[in-house]
Amino acid sequence: MTRASATSRKRWLRGADPSTGRPRIVCCPHSGGTAVYFRSWQELAPAGVSVLSVQYPGRHDRLAEPYADSIEQIAAALAEEIGRHPAPTVLFGHSMGSSVAYETARLLRLAGVPLDGLVVSAHTPPDVPVDSDIHLLPDAEMWQELTKLGGTEPEILEMVDLREIFTPLVRSDLALDATYLRPAARRSLDVPVVAIAGNQDAVAPPSDVRAWSGVTTGRFEMHTFDGDHFYLQQHAAEVVALAVGLLAGASADTGAQPPESGSTDRGKR
């Protein structure tokens, strides 16, 4: 069995049933991240909007599967699954997930699948090479660098056995991110794009993230929040609101019923 077939046997999307047709935000995790990272975001979304998370192979319920070979491989499988269940959709990606979300968006639009928008976070655009060699460092040094970025679960840093399990996974994801490049990304999308950065992010500063404006012929917005590479841990509600805004904007443009918003509880975490 090839890796491509092994990674397509199970659903990539976690959360509500994607076949319901409800408006949805599809979230693509960072390097080493899992679908669980976005589980609490459903509580931040309006009642009529589903928050779905992408589960990459090689972790949690896909632990027995080989790691993906490339960002393109992940995006191809994800775009196929999204396309099987048409619904108003906004793609969100954080860090490496931004590349996954963009590549998925590109494939969906090439296939003529409607897309309401793309939200990218803490990453440079796909036509800019990733300037990082963290994946080439020895294990201890790699984890030291990742700790500086934040976002790593304390249990992984404290438990040697758990860290040994996650080390090859994280290294593989970092390598995928470092080697992904789409030189012809400029004006490759025709949907609204929202880019977000933390104002203290040394890896993807706002000045670099703003360059996502070049990938689309549609509307572009840039937002900056207080925080570092994982600013979204403190600003999840605001990020979800930006994604919901793209869904609502698309509904207004087409005359469709916008997502319900009356029962949103921004205080839940």
C-alpha cells in the first residue's frame, strides 16, 4: 500500500458531520499539532457554524499511519474530502497550517469548488521560502528552539517518553513546512484572504505576513494581535470572529441566509 492510499483511508476532518451542509470553518494545525488543538473553538462560533479540524496522519487516531510526504499530499486529500461535502467554507491555517490551507484553497478553486475565504496565521506566503533549519537540529536543540516559540504542551517538554514519541512527528512536519514552496502563488486565488500575525512574533512578523496580499485578486485584510507566534491562544475568539465574518460576507454577497449569531458565547474557553 502506498503512503497516498494509507493517508486517505480515514476522514481528515474532525468535528461535526461535514455532510450536513452547515457553514463551516476548517482549521489546519501547526507543525506537530493535532485536531484537538481547535476543539474548544466550536464554543466560540455562532450556533449555525461548524468548526472542523484537520487531523494529519501519524498522530492520535491516525497514529499507525505514515507521516505525509508533502504539504501538497495533505492538501490533495483534504481538498477531495471537502469537495465531497459542499457547504459554505472558510479555511483557516496557523503556522504550517497556513501552507496547508492555502494549497487546499488553490486546489478547490482549480476544481471549481466554491470557497468563501482563506484565513492565514503566523506564516509567510507560499512564494517566500521558509527560512528555518530547526528540523535539522539535534533533538535537544530542536525542542529548545520550539520552546521559545511557545505552543508546545508542557507534558511533552516534561516527559521524556512522550517527547520521544513526538520528536519524529514534529521533525517531519517542520521538514514539510521548510520544503514547501509555490513560486507562482501570486494572484492564484480569487477569494477574500485575511492574514493575522502576533506583534511580537520573531518567526513570522507582521511585515512578512502582510505579503499574503499578493496571492489573491479578491479582498485582503491584515490583522495584528498582541502576542508571539502563538498569539491565538489568547485571541481565539477574535480569530473565529474574523473567519465567521468571511462566511457572513459571502452570504450577503449571494443573498443566502447568514450564520446565526445570537447564541454565541465569547466567554467560553
